[in-house]
Amino acid sequence: MAGLVWFRSDLRVADNPALDAAVSQFPGAVTALFVETPKQWTQHDWGPPKIDFVKRSVLALEQRLAECGIALRREVVPDFEAVPGCVMRIVMETASNVVYVNRELEVNERRRDRAVLRVLNQDSIGFCEHDDQTILPPGSIGTKTGDPYSVFSAFFRSWARELEARGFDLPLPVPSVQGDGPIPWDSPASGAKPGRLDSLWPAGEVAAETRLEDFLATSARYYHQRRDEPSLEATSSLSPYLAAGVLSVRTLLHRGLEASDGELVHGDPGLTTWLKQLAWRDFYRHVVVAFSRVSMNRPFKLATERIEWNEDPEGLEAWKRGQTGFPLIDAAMRSLAAQGWMHNRLRMVVASFLAKDLLLDWRLGEQFFMQNLVDADLANNNGGWQWAASTGTDAVPYFRIFSPWRQSQRFDAEGLFIHRWVPELREVPAPALHNPKRLAKVRPDSYPSPIVDHRAARQRAIEAFKG
């Protein structure tokens, strides 16, 4: 009798329900599996930053598992279509009776798992699924009529009430060491030099835990005051670890509640504001399950399919390269290129600029982010883009359009972030960075003039949405 744990977006040992169930049922007789699907990753718009981080996280997981006496099998197949055969082969080679997984929520992933289940059923192999990606499982809360929520404020009230009613009783299982202890493990020698993102985003649970503890000990108390200023390191920067499952969202909830003396809503304002972001993450995952069209290139608000998006390849390219002539937009996009990550406030601003100022299809931006973010995550990315484009759940009204100049003034008043990422403007005084007329007088030749007039672009967007 043996068990097989199939790791996917849960690359950790701590607080891993599938792993805990397997070692409890089959102590000393568990094998782990990770299956790379390069072609599928490309189809899902995973780019080099995400793929690199996942691969490094798998190596870190392999070492942690070896310390627990569990061997990790790493397999490579092209796509999800080839996964059922691969899983079944490993089941037979390891004489496993049950396959344990943590449930994934996206459409293609759910179809893949149903295909695996059908193959396993043919040989009476068990398939044990666990909820892991959210604090409250999709479908566990809903409106008074039983419908899924499409407005975050109502979702959050219900989410918080449910957690309080449970007394925040969300256990964090940790698997016990198997057999006679650790098994030998040698780090694979890839021959590749460390990449530029290795130091920014070190892989593994130890690095993730360290980052979490540092945040709770320093910036968390001021999160509500400083989180919107991109020049400050005031956010947790844990999103890559959550996206790959190196940390569980339950761990973040527990640590946050411990720091806020058990208060989810009415405690320390910095901590409760941060904890609310976990509810946003749950919300977008609930939406992906309840309204599967959002993960299939369709808007949540079907009426917005009538919008005639602009065709402007040059504008799109300028946006991607950070050459729009809007200092905050350009600084944000260049920071993404350098770090594989972007501050959340800036994600909203550059998304609004693409969808409203340039009137380009939000899906172009969604795809670009997926291809360039180390924390690429379908639910969060789609939810954020549809919010900014006024096509999604709880979206910003179409007539409320971010002014890049005003956002710059509010959140980078001293120009610290802009000066860091747009070196052409380092000699330009901060007040000119937030005013197009003043900037035009001092703009160096090496920096482009604005590619659109914000006021005119705003009116064009309003008319397009009115239809």
C-alpha cells in the first residue's frame, strides 16, 4: 500500500493538505510527483519569470521533501492532454493506491483532473482532492438567494462573518517525517548561471517564511498608510510565493491574525487592511469557478463585448517598453521589465491607461502581464485587468478614469520612483513630472512627448463605453 502526492500550484511541505493526508494514510510509503508541461505553460501565457520561479521552487521543494524522507519524481510532458498517461505510469511504477492532490480551480486544470480521474478509475486507483487555494472554498458562501457574489464588499462581509463564526479554526497540517528519516538528495547541477531574478525572488519555503516574518515585523503596521507609494518597500511582496503555492494563504491569515490579536476587521489598521487583500484573492478565485468565462478570454460583463477597441500597435508597443511620455506609466512598465513584478497601485494605473487612454483591448494587457510577471496568476491578473477596464466584477465605473498625472502627484510626489526607473528624467524637478505643460518645457530630447492627450482620450473612452 502506497500513496502518490501530485504537486501542482502547492510547492511546499508546510500546510499542505494533500501531503498531510498522504503521509497520515501511508506513513513511510509516499512518493511525490511534479509534472512539467512546457507547451501548456506557453498556451497559458506563462513567461520566463514565472517558469524560472516555478522550476527553482520545485528544486527547493525536492530538497524539503528529501528531508522528510519523501522522493520527488520530476516528469516532463508537452501539455495537459499527456498528463493522465504520465500520472498513471508513475502510479504503476510506485505501486500507489491513491493519488492525492490539492484542487486547482481554472477551467483547463479542472478538465485535466477529470481526465486523470477517468484513467485512474479504470484501475480502481483512488483520487483524493483537497481544498487549498482559498481560505473559504468556492461555493461555500453566497448571497441570500444562493448565488455567487459579484460585488466584493458584500463578499467580504460574508467572508469575514463565516471566518469569525468558525472561530478562525483553520488548522495548519504539517506532515511528519517518514520512515527512518531523511533520504539522500543532491542539488541538480544545471550549469546555468544564476538569473537576474534569483536574488530578487529566492525560491523555497525558507525564503518565503523569512519574507513574511520581515513584513509582519516592519511594514505591516503601516501598510494602510504606505501601501500605495511605489517608492517605499511597504507591501509584503509575497505574491510570487502565493501564486506558486510556496506559502499557503491560510498561513498568511493565521500569521496576520496572530499579529493583530485575533482581529480580522476591527484590529490594527495596517494588519486588517493587509488581511483584506487575502479576501480579494479569495474573491477572484470564487469568481473564476462560478463564472468560468472569465478564464476563457471573455468579460464578466457580457454587455462590454460590444465595445470597439482601438487598433494601435505603436501605442501598445510604447506602453510595453515604457515609452509613452507619461513618467509614472513608463517607470512602472520599466520596473516590470527589470523585476518581473509591479507594485499593485501601478498595476491599476497602467491597466487603466491601456484600456482607457489608449482604448486598447484589456486582454492585450492581461496577456502581457501573464508573460512578464513572476507572480503570474490567472484569477488575480484577470480580476485586476477586468476591474481596471470596467468589464469585470465590482469594476470601477467606466467614467472613472485614472489620470496618470494625478496618480503620479498623489503617490510619487517627490518623483523618487520615477527618477529611479526613468533615468532620462533624473534632472527634471519633481513638480514637472506631474504636469504635462511644465514637463514639455524641460523634457530632455531623450524622453518622448505624451503619445495621447489624457483629457481627449478620457472623453473618447467614455463615448466608447456608452456605445
